[in-house]
Amino acid sequence: MKHSNAEIIREYGPFEGAGEVHGVTYDGQHVWFASGDKLNAFDPDTGTMLRQVDVKGDAGTAFDGKHLFQITGDQIHKIDVATGDVLATIPSPGGRGNNSGLAWAEGTLWVGQYRDRKIYQIDPDTGKILRTIESRRVVTGVTWVHGQLWHGTWEGEESDLRRIDPETGETLETIEMPVGTGVSGLETDGHGQLFCGGGASGKLRVVRLRE
């Protein structure tokens, strides 16, 4: 198994009016994150907050190329990016308080389960569970990087990023975060970097992926 220490190349926040970072996603231009009672978008080049939308979100956030998806309690909302309106709602597989990360890949949603140490692939229209992946650590943020499945972990003062086999759940690679640096949401920019939510710190950190 490949192991390395995280190379944090940039840090954003905390942002005014957004005390926590839950889910994190990237729409190709802006980084979005859920902060409890709002969805927030900022420019990753400048770190400037650009929008705040009144949508509740206590866990993962995802983007499918057109819409945002946000976990809120025991539901997942599909959201119009332009207006912030909720267009549809499906049940989340873990119920209230157990969902963590959310990602979009292969035309489906992938939902992290914190305490159960699982990742579910679900139908974005119905919420039906299509596949269940067992992980060996608690699961926080979830993302796909060029066909590779990554998730964050956070237990006590220790946190890392893990690449796992999507068929077996076996850990293939770990990137250890500095002690005291938690990972909540997780998202790739598609160009060798991961955006990592920092939970109650209100910060987001950028970790470089090494080839």
C-alpha cells in the first residue's frame, strides 16, 4: 500500500457567515460548500466568496454538471444552481445523522456513511441502493478522481485521505493529514488537487495528489 504525508498547498477561510464546512464540490469554476444553513460558492483562484444560497446542508455536496445535490438530514436535495431552488428530493440511505460525503460519478450518486464505514452507490432519481462498498475506516468526504475512488477519514485528532478499491473496499493508498487537521467534505478539481473541508474550523485546504 502506498503511503505519504499530505502536501497542503493552499488554505481558504474561514469565511464570514459560514462557520462550518460540511460537503464540498466543484463545478469547474467555483468551489461550493455546505455550512449548515447555506450553500456557499467561492472563487478558488482568489478565495473570494461569490454566492450564498439559503439551502440547509449538514453533510455531503455534489455536482452533476448541471445541478447541485445536497444531503440534509435524511434527504438528498437536487438544486438548481442558478436559482437555488430545490427541484427534487430523494431519501438518503443512512437516515438522519449518519450520512457524510456525497459525490457524482458514472451517472449516479455515491454516499458516504460515517459510522457504518460504508459508501453507497445510489440511483439519483429514486435513492435506490445499487452497490455497497465496505471501508476499514470511518468515511467522511467522498470523491472520484479519474476513475479512482477516494474518501476522507476523521477519528479524534487523526485524519487521512484514502484511495480504495471500489469492488473490494481494500485500501490502496493513504495520504496522512497533519494531526488536528480534520477532513469533512472532499472533492477533486480534476487536475491533481483535492479540496478538503475542515469541519468546524471553517477552512478548506487543497492537497496535491502525487503521481
